[in-house]
Amino acid sequence: MEHVEPTKLSLKTGFTFRCHKGIQCFTKCCRKINVLLTPYDIIRIKKRLGMSSEKFLDTYTYMDVDEKTSYPFVRIKMNEDSERTCPFVTQEGCSIYTDRPASCRYYPIGQTSLRTEGENGLVHEEFFFFIREPHCLGYQEDTEWTVEKWRKDQEVALYDDMNREWKEILLQKNPFGTKLDSNRQAQIYTASYDLDRFRRFIFESKFLDVFDIEREELEQIKADDLALMKFSMKYLKYILMIDQALKTREPSTR
């Protein structure tokens, strides 16, 4: 069972850790886990697998609705074996290692965000903590790290940059004050995770009759998933009434 230490770590906090194929607990951390996926995680993995976002989500994930906000989140669906292993783990290790999710990259460090009140309004604070599980022997290894060096080695800074805006959006309170209906949940789910479906929604529905999008941006989101992901953040802010991130077209006078 995962044990989270409540102490906040600084970037300079030191620890020893090493995970390798020769260690007795190798891949045990890839069992009976709840891996939350971010939009950027999904882009990386579905491209690695050569799948559409729809196929990836249907095959490897399930939706988990937050009780407080009723926002939808996506998690990896574990195999239906006795160990509930991750579908991407093998005896040789992770089969998608170079495109593994942010939470897997951070392990055995945990990273989360909190929304707090600051002098100039809401402040989103990111902090780190140790995860120590009984089966993990990595802490007994002698390779020395700081949190800062671990983040660099695991290449998580890019993931944090890509995920930050999405996390800040979904840290907001549900502005409607009630449980979201299935239609609005579906809007959030599609714009956050199912980007191939979201792209079709933009170009094959009446979306562009309602919203005034610059031609250059349209060309970018038609061809590039990262541009589409960034655009989806505008859409999420708009439908959640965080700000008027999208410009609507003027009503026709004809």
C-alpha cells in the first residue's frame, strides 16, 4: 500500500534512491496503482501506441468522477489479474518508458498542486513529498539525489509545464454550485482527454459558426495535438466560466 509522507520537500531536499532490473522489487510499483492521466500524458502515450485518443481511452482507461467538483478524470485501467498489473509493464520494465505518465516519472516522489488564498488572490502552489511503499527497496540504494536533480533526470519539467494550466483549471471550484450534468461532464472529458474527437467537434459541427477563431490558430490545431491541447484550455475556461477565453461571432444581420 502506498504510504505518503506529509512533509513538504524543497528542491534541495536530498535522498538516496535507485530502481533497476536487478533489484528484488523491480516492477512491483506497477501493480495495484491508480495512475491519473493528464492531457499531455495521453498525447504522448497514444502517439507512442499509434492509436487515436478514442481507441486509447476505450482500451486502457476508465473515467473517475471527483465527488466534490464532479469533474471527470481519467486513470489507467489495470489488468484483471491477481496482481492488478499495469497494462504497460513487462518483465523487462515499462513498455512505454520514454513516454510514461508524469506521476510514474516522479516516483518515488509525489507532486501535487494546491489552491490557496494569497495577497493578490488565488495562488496555485506545487509541492513535493516522498512516497514510501513497504515493497520498495529503492531507498536502500546508495545513489544520491536532490528533488531538483531527480526532476531533471526524469524529465518531468516539460510535463509540469504542459500540465500546469489544466491543473489550475480543474483546481477551480465547480462554478455551478451543483453536480455537473452528463452533458457538461462530456464536454470537459472530450476537451481534456479525447482530443481527436474534440478536433472533429471543432471542424465538423457548428463550433466555428459560434466562435471566431483566427485562421492561423485553426491551421495549427488542425495539424498539431499540442496546439489543440492549448486551445482546449481556452474552451475549458469558457465553459467553466473562468474567463471569456474564446471570442464569439457577432450575430448575423442578414
